[in-house]
Amino acid sequence: MAREVALEIAVQDTDGVRVAAQVGARRVELCAALGATGGLTPSIGLVEAAVAAAAEVAGGGVPVEVHPLVRPRPGGFVFSAAELDVQVRDVRAAVAAGASGVVIGALTPEGRVDADAVRALVAAAGGRDVTFHRAIDVVEDALAALDELAGLGVTRVLTSGGAPSSIDGVARLRAMATRAAGRVQIQAGGGVRPQDIAVLVGAGVDAVHLSAKRTLPDDGGPGGGGGAGYDVTDPEVARAARAAVDEALAGL
């Protein structure tokens, strides 16, 4: 059987969903404030619109999957009971809005997987896919964490292999793919460029994830973030990523 490697694109709007669908991505991770914070929970209005856009582009075919990130604030991944309650509510709302899955992550103060929090979020997802995000990249024993996450019902793990960029974490990504042994998918993400994809696929990952973005200049003034502009999904980068995945698989 030919090996499959999925392409996932992190997007922040319905235009990004359309680009991802048009280039043949399997999934989108739907986020807000991606560049500024690493991503936060998108509004339910955006989730609904993203699901509708995916269905429209698919026309009767299989739509690109929409997986909202559920993360209530920037910073670390140790959450209070109140913050976890919000995340459980957000997961339920995302599923009700038509999301195919959700992206979550929670750690204990000791830097381990917060099993109770993950268990609650997996339950809230009601059988939809659950991705554990790059919180795993600050866990000391990522291989043991994989075992735990597989047992908690997590579908996949998004990871850079503990490095700032995935291309620098290839050795750990390879070890994680071996350890997972199909029990949980390994999705390489973090600073991924199209030219990195062949090496990542060669490491044995199940999917690659990138934002494929470019920044548009737009001055929001003193109350709108100044001249930082905003990010959009770049169709050229997305197409290059799709081509890189296909070329890497053809070379196996």
C-alpha cells in the first residue's frame, strides 16, 4: 500500500480555507492571532463560515477538514479549572458548528501531559479527531508523552521535534514516528517551508503542517496594533507545499 502524508495548512479566515481546499490540503487548522501569539481560539462565527466555505469549494466532493484551535490565551499551557471549562465549551461549540476535529493541549505545572484535561477535551469532542498541539515540544520526555496521548484517545500530535523549526528537530521526529507505530499520527509543524518537506517526509511523519502565509501591510493606528499589518494564506506557498509533498512521496 502506498504511503500517505497529509498536508495541513494553518489559516485564519475563509479565504485561507479556500486556498487550502484548492491545493488539495487534507485539513486546515483554524486559528486567530496566529502570527502574534502562536494561535488562539477562533470565533464560532468564523468556524461556521469556514465549514461552509469548505463545503462550497468541495461542491459535492469531500471538503477540506476544518480543525479549530482551542487555546484561550497566549503563554504557557498550564490551565486553571476556569480556563479548562472555557475550552470544553469551545470544543463542544466547534463540533456543533461542523468542525471535523479540534486542536488542543494542556500540561501540568511539572511539564507533563495533563491527562485529566486532555481526557475532558477528548470527551467533549464526541468522537471527532483530536490533535495535541506543540505543547508537546516543551515536555521533557516526548516519547513517553506519545504513549500517554495514544491511551487518552488523541488522534495526532503536532510537533517540531522540540526544536524552534521542524527541520532542526528531524531526529526527534523520526524517533517519535517510530515510537508512535501508528497508534497516534505524527504531524511535523513549526517553521516548515516547502523546501523542508522532503526531509520531513523522509523522517516518517504522517503529515506536514505549515501556515503558508505572507503579511499584508495595513496600519491600524494606535488602537489597532499600529503598522504590524496582518497575515493571509499565500496561494503560491500553499501550492509549493502540495507539490513538495507529492514529489517526496513519489521519491519513496
